[in-house]
Amino acid sequence: MHPLLFHIPFPSVPVHLAPAFCALAVMALATAALGRRAGERDLMVLGAAAFFGALLAAIRFRGQTVALGPLPVYSFGALLSTSIGLGLVTAVRLGERDGLRRDVIAGTCVVAATFGVIGARVLYVVTNLSDFDGVGDALSIRSGGLTFYGGVLGGFGASLIYLKRRRGAWRAVGDALAPSLALGAMIGRFGCYFAGCDYGVPLSPSAPKWLARLGTFPRWPDDIAGTAAGSPAWLDHVLHRGLSPESTASLPVHPTELYEVIAFAALFAALSFLRSRRSFRGELLLAFLLVYGVIRLLLETVRDDPERGLYGPHGSESVLVSFALFVLVLAFAWGPCRSIKNRRVRVGVEAIALSSVIVIHAVLARRPPSITQLSTSQWIAVLSGLGASLSWKRLETGSYVESDGPQKPVLDA
């Protein structure tokens, strides 16, 4: 795990930023014009977004120059870009299979990705205000500092506004975005792993050696991390867990980033399986919000990074988490579980869900007693899961129309 992938060997020459961004703006405007001429509205949207972004950057960096030299490519930024691109391609293809116009789904993806990154950064900064010295520091995300739920909130909110004129469109678009979001987030969590952020609590001495190796974060060289810094886990353990500053690696911890990779991969597979069996449009998006809410609620119990933010009433972790999980199970039984027509199967699923709360409470209760609070992500997980469950029955039984026209009917599968 390493925060730096490689350097691009650019020559050491000064570059004036404003003219460079102006050139990018001209190229973006030409792309938008080409899209308009060819009737490709997705190219128009992409070109227009890039044009305004480059224009704002040219104004922001007017009169500034940078010494262009070997350009570092950080693993977090590279994998984040890869995840956005892969998610965009997947969402467009799934949307086209559902009869959505390519420009509608592509435009929504661009809006969701842009405001998703903004929302992810804003929630992280708001949660950790004391860690930032100014606006420039808050805007620097090359080595990490994004929250998944901030991205979901930012992207979903902006998408709703973008699709406002197309009544019912968000349900169809949401079904295309849900699997692509899971796939993209799976790639993005690899970036978190290489950046060393979002790590877990220390493993017990009896943990398997292979797991300990995966969860051991090395101290980064000084020419990467700076003379007073190291990988986040190593630095945290030196400051708070008695690790020697001379140690070359952190204590073995739960590799929670890889746990989320597995969770997102399973979610993608489950949503792909459910896609041809859904009973209403919007089901995949609601299923994603509910299932990932439960996963995140539980994964946070083995997270240890200090950037999560803790809020709400104090109490035993086993009680707080078990109660939150019980609320989600009740919401699941009231909403999504009603979609199971076979009564015996439905009762069995409800019994398994309730039993899992008891088992998880027993597992958490075996830990050393501690008074804590729920994290920001756990609160959002509960609220998003509740919202998805409460919306399930209404969307399943309601009638609606799809995206491409305000009066175009959609077959309710």
C-alpha cells in the first residue's frame, strides 16, 4: 500500500495557469459545439461543464504560475478518477437497456459525479473543521479526505434537481446508477486502502497472519509524507497507542477498506441479480440505500480513524448499534419484506433479521465496555435506510411515468 503510484516525467518549465485553463476552456467549448452539431447531448453537457470549470479556474488562478516538473500521480486520485469513469460507462449502458435516452443518463451521471465529489469533500471538512487551515487546504484532496455518504447526498440531491422537469425520472435513473455506484465505490475503496485512510481498530494477537499483513500500514518515506508525518494509521498509533516513532509500520489493524471492497462487490452482484427480477422502478436504488446502510452501520464498529465524527447521545456501543440495527430491521419488515409474497418465506426472513440483531448485540457486548456515540456515517446509514424502507411500499404500489418525457408512460414490470 503506497500513496504514490508514479511520477510523470514532465520537463521543469514554468507554466502560466490562466492561459492554460483558457486553452482548456476553448477545447471544451469546441467539444460542446461538436456535440450540438452531431446531436449528441451528452457531449454538449460534458463540454459545457468542462468549459465553465476551466473558465472559473482561469479566473481563480489569474497571474499565477507553477514550475512544471515530474508530476506525482497519487493512488487515491487515480483510483477515484477510474471509479468515476467506470461508474459513468456502466450507468450509461444500464440506462440504455432500460430505454433511457443516452443524453439523460450521461448528463445525470456528470452532475452526480461532480456534486458527489463536492458533497463528499464538504461533509469530510465539516466533520473535521479543526484539521484545516484555510480554503486551499480544504480543497486539496489528492491524498484522501472524502466521505462516501457525503458523495451520495451531494450526487443524489443534484440529480433530483437536474431531473426535476422529468417527472418520475429519478426512479429509472436511480436503477441505472445504483449498480454503477457500487462498482465505482468498490474501485474507490482500493484508493482509500493505498492512501492508508479509513483504517480499522487494532487486531487481536490471535488474528490470522494474512489478515494482520493486509492490515499493517507501513510508515511512508519522508520524501512522500513529509518529515513530520507518516501513513495515517502509523501516525495515529505513535500519538495515541504507544507505538515507537522508530517503528517502520503501524500496529496490525482491521483492513476496513478491503471489507468495504468486498461489501460493494457483493452489492454489485446482488443488484445485478435483482435487476431482471425487480417489481418496480426505483427498487435497485432503494435496495442499495437500505442494504449498504446496514453494512456501514456494522463496519463502523471496527473503524478507528479519528475523522469519522461522533454525534448524539452517549451509551454503550453494543446498545447504540443494536438499537439502530433493530430500527432498520423493523423498517425492513414494514416495507421491503412485504414484497415477499410467500408468507412462510416472509416470516422466515423476518425471523432471521431479528435474530441477527440479537447475535450482533451479543458479539459487541463481549468487547471491553466503553461509552461512545454513533458516527456521522452511522446516523446517515440509519436515516437513509429508514427513508428507503418507507418509500418502498409507496413506489411499489404507486403509478409513475419515466424520464424521457413528462407524459410518457412506463410499463410497471
